[in-house]
Amino acid sequence: MKDNTLVSVIIPVYNAENYLSKCIESILNQSLSSFELILINDGSTDNSGQICKAYALKDKRIKVIQIENHGPGYARNIGLQNAGGEYIQFTDSDDTLPTNFLEVMVYRMEQESADLVVCGSKIVKNNSVIYKNTVEELFRFQKKPLIESFVHLLEKGLAYSPWNKLYRKDLIQNNKIRFGTDFNLGEDALFNISYIKNSKKISFEDRVYYEYHQIDGSLVNRFYPNKYEIQALLYLNLKKLVEELKGINSNESIYLYYQYEFTFVFINYYLPDCPMNSTDRKKMINTIIQDDIVQEIFKTPNQRSNLQKIIRALVLLKNATIMDIFLRAFRRRYI
């Protein structure tokens, strides 16, 4: 490994006072010392800003940037503008990295002359690992077309998140790749699609895992007003990428992945904090199931879960009333 290797670790920070110190400490304790830590305080209203400043006074490798609240995509873009490293790593302010994370990821990047290194993740709750998502079985795809590797990452749920990856800064800057700022859901997916489009080689690393800390105990408990439009946009962008890179064997995997995503699009409108009344919600469900894009996604048979099989059958039926009855029953039992 080259002695002058420098990684820019970029962390958007918003009201993270309860777990920010643990996150920062995990970076400062890295076995690879040649990094900079860029903390973007995204308009926090708690003590996050003071915590960032206190750490910056202790370690010259830390930069603190104060901005008004614009969301994680905007904050990461500010980080990229100020990054001096050869490589880029994104961490969320409530997560942690194992001590050898940066060293192992940089070694893999340089040994294999990769454009992107991807590792697995551990979901941690109350200091215990409750789920491990590995990349071990993906090594056999490294010599296949790049888009096939990416689609297999998609199936594993490891494609779109920016935090389990190491990027080359020159590839990002030369191709003007940035996070979307129009919405706070899916901005990282568009970033990774653009990055893959301009990459030549992905490498996988199975010796370290990104540590994702599950804070609220639920991954699907927040209503997103534009979730339907965002997922449709992401699907179209990924489909375009597959066509451009001639991933002819990847369409079925994409359909199945987005059947999973659109299952939660439907559930989104039945979450407790959804402000829609029953009439408007039913109109939205009808709009979604009549959409040609949604019909295209659900045309492929799905054996992955009973819920997805039921949703698929109801989508193909194109009956908003029956879909609404099912989702209201689902809400009463599971949400």
C-alpha cells in the first residue's frame, strides 16, 4: 500500500448527539492513519455541532463544515467539494466502522486496481449483531460483466447504500457525479448508478463489515410523500443503465428487486403517519397499479415471499378496491 494514501471519510450530521461520539471514535481509531474526517453539520438543532467542534480541536485530521439543513445528499456533496483524499468513504452519523475497515478497503482497491470496493454490512441493535449481509458468494461474479455484479449486489440489498463502499475521488470528480438533492429518499441510489456507469471494475471485500446501527427498531415506519415517484425514477434509471451496459441477463433480477421495493411503496400509504384520507389513498393506489411501469415490474413471477406474491397478484388484477381492502387488513395486523 502506498504511504501517501489518503481517504476522505464524509459524515453528514443532523441531530445525532446521542451516538455521534461513538461514530467519530470508530473513525479516529482506524488502523490506517492517513485519512481526513469531514463532518458536515446539516443544521442540527441539538448539541451535534458542539460535539463536532470539540473533536476538531483534538485532532487536526477533522474538518467541520456548518451548513443550513438541506438533507444528507446535499451535505455529502459539500463533503465531496472539500475532500482532499484519493479515496472517498461515506459513513452515517449513527453507525460505526471496525478498526481495520479503511486499511482493508484501501488494500483491496489498490491490489485489484478497482474503481469500487464493496463490503457487507452488519445490522447492530443494542450492541448485538442481529443480521449479517455478506458479499462472500459474490466473488464468483467479479470476472463477469460489471452490470451483472451490480445487479447481484442489488439482490443482496448492498448496491444503493453509499456507506459499504470505497470510491475513487477522481472518478467522481471527472464525471461530475453528485447526490440528488430534490428528495431525501433514493439520492444515494442515483449516485451509485452514475458511478457504476463510469466504472470498469468492482471488487468485493469479505474481511470487514460496515456496522449499521438500527436505532428505532423499524426500517419501514416513516411515510414518504413521493416514494412512488422516486422508486419509479430509480427503476427507469437502473433499466437505462442495464441497457447501456448490455446487461441482457439482468432484467428479471431487476423486476424482482423492484417488486420488493414497490411492495413497500403500497404499504407506505398505510403507515400511521400518512396524512391521506381513505378516498385520496385509494386514488393513489389506483394510480400506481394502472401505471405501465408498475405493470412491467410485476409481470415476472415472484416466489420470494407470500406478501410479494399477493401484492403481485393484486397489481396484475388492477383493482384498487381489492388492493385497498388487503392493505388495510395488513395494516391492522402488522403495522
